[in-house]
Amino acid sequence: MSDSISTLKTKGLPADALAFIESLPADQANKLADTVLAALETKDARVEKAMNNALNVVPGPFRRPVKKMLFG
Amino acid sequence: MHIETQAELLKLSRLLETDETNLAFLDGQDLTAIANFRSAVSGFFYEQHQDSYQRLAGISKLVPTGASAKLATTVLGSVLAAGIASELPPERAIKLADKLPEDFLAKLCIHLEPKYSRDLLAAMPDKIVASVAKTLLSMGEHITLARFVAVIQPSALEAVTRSIDDGEAMVKIALYLEDKSKLDTVLALLNEAQQRATLKAATDHELWPAVLSLNGHLNTELRGQMGNLVAEQGEAVLSHIIEVASEQRLWTNLLQAVNAMDNQHQQLVVNIATLRDAPVMESLIATVASENSWDELLALLPLLDQEHLTPAVDVLTQSQPEALGQALSQAHDSKLLGLFGHLPDAELPRVAKVLKSHAAENWQAFAARNGDAHEIEALKAQMA
């Protein structure tokens, strides 16, 4: 199992999606898993950036606790 | 690549933020399996941040909608706002949507996760849906619009379809629809001018593969209605459609369309000169054989004039002689009788020869079932 497939499994990619990836020939499975993981990272970064923008309106000393409260 | 595969890979590449050519290796996979994979991955992406969306939605409920709308546009942005909107009760989200600028609302809709926004979109008032649809249309967001079409209320769908006069957009939205059973509803809402616009767009923007493919999802009445309009496009367009059907192996779809036309239009289409080209006829019969659409083809063969029937018999007796045996085992007898009864006497010897050499058993069974059919008397005499 490739690193990307393992990572997606750890992150909770649904079993049927994993099964689809693993049904492909190994090189294609790795390529698709890499693409899904890269997209996940891009989307995470986008949401993170949007959250940080939102937190910028919170006064400095309260940012960390508010961030923890809202985004875990 | 089949046009519906192209459409599915475009939707997946959009979700995965990559170029669709990077996913070309998925060509050949089952389309439903790819669509299910896309849906599962889309939900997975959303669920990574669902907790945060829920908490932000909880706070948003405590703030007046005007202030929430201001925060959404100035601080949160369309990505977060889309997640939050999906976690709000629909009535609250609708109040908020009413206060958001149209272009922001349209961008927000692009980021909505289909599964988690279904209830929200279904509850959206017609006025907001029509306005957002107009903006999405101007942005070329056909995939998002297709998602809208699938879940909005019938009255909202009517409002949206009334406002679209761009034939290219209509074909693309139809192509990207997740549930193609919705096509009948959408097409029935289009007036004749809009239907004609889709056909003009098919010619102007090389969308005939999409139109032919989508045709296969229509009910017989609409298929006939569209088919008759297609037949009126003139010989150059019809020849082009035949070439497209040949290149993309969309013959079965085309045959279904022609079968649904009225008789006058059928005669016109089946006797187009392009159909006499040997490679075209080869492609037609090979596709019919592989997709078992003999009934669709055989119903039309009796409409061919002699000039067009000869190339068809050439293929059936020379380059694909095994096809006749397959037709005898798979097609309805009434359709086969129609063909055999239409064969001119001059063609009977070579047809009889191929039946003897490649389909003797199937022919005997067929002849036994139809012992008193006058359509095969002359052929039986040749076989004796």
C-alpha cells in the first residue's frame, strides 16, 4: 500500500472510495491517491486561510482561545 | 473518449483541482463507479471541516442576519460561508442568502458540497435561485448549475429554464446532470426556440456527441420531438451527425432518435448519401452487433432505397458475415421479417449464401418459427 493510500485511510476516506482506488492497477491507484491527497491539502490550506482571515477581526489576546473554541 | 466519460472526468478533476488530462487513465472504468467515488471524496473533503462549520453556524445564529451577511462577505469569504450555510437550518440560510450580494452568493454556491447542501438548495425561493442561476450562467458555471437543476423545486426549475436562451449552456448543463432521468423534465420545459438553440449550439460548438448521447436518456415522445427538429437541420448537418456517430460509436443513440422521428423525417435521414460510405456502414453494423441494437437498425432498413440498401447488404454478406447470424438470434422476428421482405430479388442469392455458411442453425430456427411468413418465401426458395 502506498503512503498516500495509507494516509487517506488514516484520515478516514470512506471504505467504498478506498476500494475504488485499490481496484485500479497499482500505478493508477497511487496516482489517484496522490491526487486526492494533494487536493485535500489544498482545500485544508484554503479553509485554514479563510479561518485565519476570520480570526483577524478578533482582538489579538483572544485569538488563540477563540481559534481553539471554534476550530479545535 | 466517450462524451459522458469526458464529462464525468471533468467533474472529478474539478473536485480534485487538477487538469482532466491527469485523470485520463480512468477512461474505461465504470461511469457509475467513478461518480460514486467522486461523491464519496466530496463528502470526505467536507467532513474534514464539518465541526468548524457547525460551530461557526452556531455563532452565526446568535447574530442578526444583516450582520452575518456582512461578516460572510468581508471576513469569512465564500469557501467558509458555503460550509456554514450547509450547517444552518434552511430557513436561516435563506434569510442570509437574501442579504448577500448576487456574485458572492453565486461563488458560495460553487463551493457547496452537493450532499450536505441538498436540503438548502431544495428550500431556496424561486427568486433567489433564478437570480443565482443567471450569475452562474454568466460565469460559465455549468457544472454548478447542473447540480442546482437536480434538486431545486419544479417552480424554480421553470424560472431558471425560462431565463436560459444560450443553447451551448443548455447542452452542457444537461450533460453534467447527475441524474439523467431529470432530462425529460428539463427538456419538456424548453420551448421550441430553446430546443432549436440547443441543436444550433451542437453544430456551432461541436456538441453533437453530447446531444446524441443525451438523446439516449430521453423518453420516446421527447426523443421524437427532438429527432424531428434534428432531421430539419439539412443534409450537411445530418452528414456531420452521422460522422460523429461513426467516430464515437454513438450509433445506437442515433438509431433510437431516428426510430422516434415521424416517417417522413426517417426516410430523409436514412437515405443521406454519407450512409453509403463503406467505412460508415461498417462502423454502423459493427456497433449494432456489439451493442445488440439490431431491433433499432432492422426497423429502419426497409426504409432504405436500393442505393443505400446495397452497401448495407455488402457489409452483412462480405466484411461482417457473422453479423446476420447474430441478428437472427438476437433481434425480434418481426424486424427480421421486415428486412428479408424488403430485399430485392437480386440480393437474395448472396444473402442466402451467407445464411448457409455462417448462420445455418439460426436461420433454420427462425424459418421454423415463421413457416408461413410470405416475407421469406423467396429466400427459403434460394436456400433450398
